Amino acid sequence: MNMQIRSPWIAMPLAVLLLAFTTVIEAGDKARSKLPTISDIAETTDGFGTLYAALQAAGLEATFDGKRHFTVFAPTDEAFDELLGELGLTADQLLANTELLTAVLKYHVTRGDRYSGSLLAAGALKMLDGNTTSTSVTEDGAMINDAAITAVDIRASNGVVHVINKVLVPPGLL
């Protein structure tokens, strides 16, 4: 079916609308490109020192400093301290175990921009390591697995960051 718009009175408004929409998208992209990257947020935000050190130790800093979009569930320093206590490890021991570190970090990341409304509505997310997490809203608030999501929708030039109060451990890793 070949559909042509023959009337200039219809074609012109459509062309103007398309041009305006394209301009809005480009303006949004330019504004977003001025935001810090996910790596920058981890590096410069108080409470994410261990996360940033982990990204560096695992060789993932450049991944989250690029143009590909990710959604990251960022555990706080306190969350890492809790995990270290549970595992009986020091931060240096964790950072030296790049295989464990990489597996844990990739379980905190999903592809694309996932804002709070869509990730909670999804009920489950496929993470970068291939495993699935569950998302829900309980009496404790918004959750991913058993971690509370304490801050949401932190925009980065290359994705979205949500802060969580617990380090997520991939199923069967420990």
C-alpha cells in the first residue's frame, strides 16, 4: 500500500512537527551529554569510594565511562562493609579477587536506561552477567532482590544510577 500525502496543508504541519520533535531530541541529547558518566558519579560521590575502587580493580571503569547506556544499582560503602564482614574479607582482599569482583559488579548492571517506574513495573531484570534479579515494592520500599533502593533516577550521560543499601551477590556465587 503506497500512501502519499498530496495536500501541502497536511504535509507542512507534519514536516514542522517532525522537525520540532527532532530538535527536542537533539537538545535533550546535548544536555545529557554534559552530565557526568556513571564512572564519574562513582568517583566523585561521597559514599561510593569502594564501588569506584572495585570498578578500577575489575577493569570496568572504562566500560562505564563510555557511550553505551547502562542502569547501575550502586551499593554504598556501608553495603560493601557489610558484605566484607559476612565474607570475612578485607577490602584489599576483595579488590584483589578480580574474578569474584567482576561477577559481583556485573550483577549490579542492566543494559539501557531503566528509570524507577519501569524497573519496578518490570518485576524482573536481566543483568549484565546473564542472571535475573527481581524488583518489587514492599512495606520496606522499592527493592531489588533483598536490597532496598534508597535513591533513584540519578541521570548520567551514559545511563541511570540507583543507590542500594546492600551488595547483590549473583546466585550460586558464594
